[in-house]
Amino acid sequence: MSIEKTRPPHGGHGDQGITVLLRRMHDAVALEASAQERLDHLTKAIASHVVADVCSIYLRRPGDELELYSTEGLNREAVHKTRLKWGEGLVGLVAENHRPLVTDNAPHHPAFAYRPETGEDPLHSFLGVPLIRSGKTLGVLVVQNKAARQYTDEEVGAVQAVATLLAEISASGELLSREETAVVGEMLHGPERLKGYPIVNGIASGQAVFLQPPAPKHKVFATDAAGEAARLEEGLNNLRASVDAMLAQNAGLSGVSRELLETYRLFAYDRSWKERLRSAVFSGLTAESAVEQVKNENRARLLQARDPYLRERMHDLDDLSHRLLRHLSGEKNGARRALFDRTILLAREMGPAELLEYDRNALKGLVLGDVSATSHVAIVARALDIPMVTGLGEAIDRCEEGDAVIVDGDAGEIHIRPTSDVIEAYRAKREFQSERQAAFVKERDLPAVTKDGVKVSIMLNAGLALDMPHLHETGAEGIGLFRTELQFLIGSQLPSVGSQKALYSEVLKLAKGKPVVFRTADIGGDKTASYMDHGNEVNPAMGWRGLRMAVDRPGMIRPQLRALIAAAAGRELYVMFPMVTLPKEIDDARALLDLEIERAKRSGAELPKAIKIGAMIETPAAAWRADLIAQKVDFLSVGGNDLAQFYFAADRDSERVQRRYDPMNPGFMSFLKTCVEKAAKTQTPLAYCGEQAADPVTAAAFIGLGVRSFSAPATSVGPFRRMTRSLDAGRIAAWLDERLPQPFETLRPQFTKFLKDSGVALE
Ligand code: PEP
Ligand code: MG
């Protein structure tokens, strides 16, 4: 596919037109004149380019007023006099909505505000475009015509391109006076509070770092076009060489991944892309600005594309532009930059493996886009105790690398460039939390028994040796789920038997006799290792993962079982299999385990004292037949993250769909209850190890359903024990029994009230 096929809108003048306009803008900005004169030249250039009767620039002033700064066509007396409030009139509406507004009958628009001093009475057509920088509106660019006419998409596109440049030069100091540039700077760099969703509790403060490095700072206009063209040429050559190298390195890739890389390469070599970059440079832009300009044009065009494939390609083009910008700045492509001592990492999306690559000591907080609480990156962040907030992809546009950021993982919000008051308030909050934590430590030896005498067992979820101290700090009874795949995700190749055994031995040693349930590697879904080829799967969460992959490719699970048997010599070994779907799969897994036991016996090695095997209940198929699966194993563990995902058919990684379906939905809870009862009939112990149990309200409900053993993240153990000791399991069961058959969306609000009224400790 070539970029050529889908050319962008460039205004009524085509490619040549925008180049001419850019050159005129360049000349206006380069004038030896006052800031006001330069601005007026610029306004004139834009007006004549789009054949408008009027072109005006309104800039945002302190107090969120929009002041007319320059005009071609309106009464000049109105400049610096006409001011509109945020949201007032059409101009105010454009600013407030962050969106262009087009109308062919401005005076009849409900938001129209009449300003006699401007003399705009006979103007009918109106096109207003916000000047946006770092996600904030800095002003509004307006074009107007006397005749009632609709501006074409192409015209809107051209004015938008100009507005982007205007916003950029307003902030860069190339257009406004020093004082006014400082006002813009304050607007861009003032304190901000953004509200998202709480995913991992806790508070962290530090400096912003972007997973995807931002474009290096640069000037917008250049004086030496030939020099810029030469820089562009060199940057492009380096970019192409690096894409070729990337392709060569991944020569083993096949299917979709290969195709994507090939497309990426095609883009890098696209001639029309190069031509458009060159033409922007010859119109007076720096090579960097040319890249931004062409990228924005492509974005505007591809955003309108109906074809999702084309829209997807926007990311490729963005990424390619980013790489080119880094080449232009001489940065080594892809080199991971040094982190601050206290880093808050921001990304629109991120996988668990990427998170594990960061230095644990420096990484203090995470701010992500559309990522849910049960996604694996969230689970890893929870295991590492890194406060995390999601739903904040926009945060990247709102701050710069190095800015101070506070992540409030309890409230689900972040503070960018916080004021001293906010910093102080959080210091006090942190102090209070450590006191609270200390109180939980004091309670760690108290038995987790409900008021009506029901014993509940609380274990820990873990995945790294680093998690093990929490076992003793929290007083948890053991590790109910050790996610062994984390070790598989960190490296660039399959871990050796020796390194697996070393990890398991260390974990068992650190457990000091408490039981540890090792879950065999659940690779697949969102936990893919770079060295594994999963083929072409559209739905990897329902694809070749967990036990399915293990029994098909024993070369992976057998060495792992070997390492587990060796590490547990002389002690009890608990092995659990993930993503069980049919009872027969347990037979297959057991057969592989038997082969390894035989092998260990033959070699004369000491065997574990006992080997207990468990099945995870993560698919509705397994939950439905829990009794049959139970007969083949020693214990069961409900993986509620996956079970809820498949019950609701709602991707666990997507915050958007996760928010729709609550595990406290009576349908899901009655499904769970049936599963618990099926296991109980066979007298097989059952635990619940989904992340949902980290929430004390949900956990209290599950106790009411008959779950008696849980495995949860370390931070939730203290509150869980306190909650258990303050409730009456029998009363909860009765309360739920009445409501489970009813069609509520969720029982959460009424159940929370019931718990509070009953004096159950939820804090
Ligand atoms: C689960 O699915 O609930 C579970 C515990 O396993 P994981 O989160 O690792 O998929
Ligand atoms: Mg799972």
C-alpha cells in the first residue's frame, strides 16, 4: 500500500497551495518587525490563502478570556479590545469544545454573541479552529466570509494545519513577545489534576518519563532550507537503514507480524512521503517541523478513513515519524533512556514484559491509557506494589518529560506539576497510610475467623522472589498462586531448567515452610514472550495458551516440571495447571508430570515428599464441570480474572468493557456458587485467586457464596483479615440467597450498605 493513494486535504490550492502558505507564514514570522506586525502579516497571509473576507486570531489570556489579537477584515479598533469568555460566542465555544466549528449562518447559531465594535454584521460563514498545544487550547483561529457558504473538508483541513503551526510558534517564542510567550508557557505548565481509574493502590511521586520517548524539542522555521533538506535526507537514510536492520533481525517472523513489518518498511521508503517532507522544508520549515506537519496531515486524513486497516496504519506513520525525529536529533534509535531516581512512567498502553524491563528501584508510579485492573500489566504492577492509575492516555499530551507528577492510586487521579499545598497534602496522606499499614502488621497473627466461627484462609499471589517478604509481613498462610510465567517474560529466551530451579528453590526457602502453589507457565493471551511464535491468532486470550500450549509442546512444560520436582526435593510440591477446559486435559498434564517423576527416580534424585496437583477454573467449561475436574486433582483454584472475562465475554484488558460488568453481578455470583458447590460435593478444596478478591466488598460476598480460601495481592491481606473478623458469614449467605435470582446489574451498592450497617470493617 502506498501513502500516495490517499492524499490528504490541503485546502483549495492542493499541495502547492499549502507550500506557498507555509512560505508566507515563514516570511511573516521572520520579519524584522514588532510582534504585532508579524502577527498581522501572518493573519493577512492566511486570509488570502483561504480566500476569506476575514481572518482573526484570538489568544487565550489569564482568566480564560479570549482576546482578539489580530485581524484581517474586522474593524482594527477591536484588536485587544474584543474579549470573549470561555464558552461565550462561537469563538468561546470552539475553545471550550477543543473542536472546529463550521456554519454558513453564524448570526443564527444559538451560541452567536454580537460584538458591534468588530463590525462583523454582514458575515455569514464561520470556520473556527482551536490552537491546541499539549492538549490545551491556546486560542482560536477564525476565518469568515460574507456569503453564506459551507467550507469544504479540504479548507477545514488546511486551516487546521495552520492552527497547529500557530499553536506551536505561540509556545516556541518565534511569534509573540517575550512577556506573552511567558503567559502561554504558564498556561501550558500550570498545575493540573486528571481523573482516571484506580488500579493499584498507593501514592507515588516522581518525574514523568514516557514509555514512547517524546519528539525532541526543535524550532519551527529555518533560515537555511538547503541545509535542512540535507539534514532531512540524512535522517531519512538513517531511518531506512534502521528499519532494514529491524527486518533483518526479525527474519524468523511469519504471518501477520511479518506483513506488518513489511508494510512499515514500505512506508519508510515511500517516495511521496519524502517529496512532501522536502516540499515542507523548502517552504521554510525545519526538518523536524516538516515531519510534524506531514504527520498531522496524514493523521487528519486517516482519521476520516472508514477502512479500519487504514486507520490502524496511522500508528505506523506516527511511529515512523517519531523515529525520524529521533534520527534528526541524533539520538540512538530505540535506546532506553536513563530514568529519574523517582520515575513515574506514562504510556497509552503497555505489556507486562515491558514493565519488567524497568529498574524496580527507580519506577515509582504508572499512568496508562485504556488498561483494566485484571490485565497482566496491572497484576505485575500490583505484585511490584507500584501505584497505578488508568484511563489517562491524555496525560502524555498534558505533561512533558521531567515534570513532577503525583499518582494517587487510591483515588484514581494524578497531579501534574502539583502546587506546594498538594504536595503537602499527599505527604500527610502517605504518613497516615504508613500508620495504617503498621496497624495491619500488628494484626497479622490474629486468626481470620468470622464472627460466626467460619475459618477463612488468606494466601498471597506472587510471581517474583521479590514478593516473598510480603508473605511474612502480612501473615498470609502461604502463596496461593505463584505465576511462574513472569520469569519467562523477562528474558529473551526460554529460561533454562537450572535458572527455573534456582528461582523455585529460592521461593521455597523464603517461604520458610509455608505452602507455595506453583502455577505452570501461562504463556499466551497478553503474556507473550518475544521468542515464541503464537502464529496468527485474532483472539489470543482464547487461543493457544496455558495448558493447551503445554500439552501440545511438552518441550516447554517438561523442563519446568523437572525444575519444580528438583526444587521441592524432600518437601511438598503443589503444581497447578492454568486454562483447563476439559477434564481430559488434566490426564494429559498428569502424564507429563509422571514422565518427569520417573525421570527423577531413574536419576536417583530425592523426590518431593508429596506432589499435589491442582486445576485452575478459568473457563466456563471448567466451572460447569468442576465436579468432574475435581475428581482428577487434589485442589481447585478459581482464576476469576479469566473466568469473568469468559463469562461476560468481556476482554479483561479493556477498561471500557470491564467497567460494564461487575463480578458482583448476581448472575456471575450464582455461577460461581454453583461451581463452589460442585467442588464441595467431591470434598475437593477450592480457593479463589482472581484479583477481584483484593476488594473487601467483593471478597465478603464470595465468603457468603461459600468460598473459604483466597489468594490475593499482598496489600489486600491486612484489610481482608480485618473484614473477615468483623462479619457474620451466615447472615451474608442468607442476604445473598434472597437476591441472587434477581436481575440486578450489580449488588454492589446495596451490599456495601448492608455490610456497613452490619458494622463490617471495609477500610
Ligand atoms: C485468573 O485468571 O484469575 C488468574 C489468577 O490467572 P491470571 O490472572 O494470571 O490469568
Ligand atoms: Mg488466568
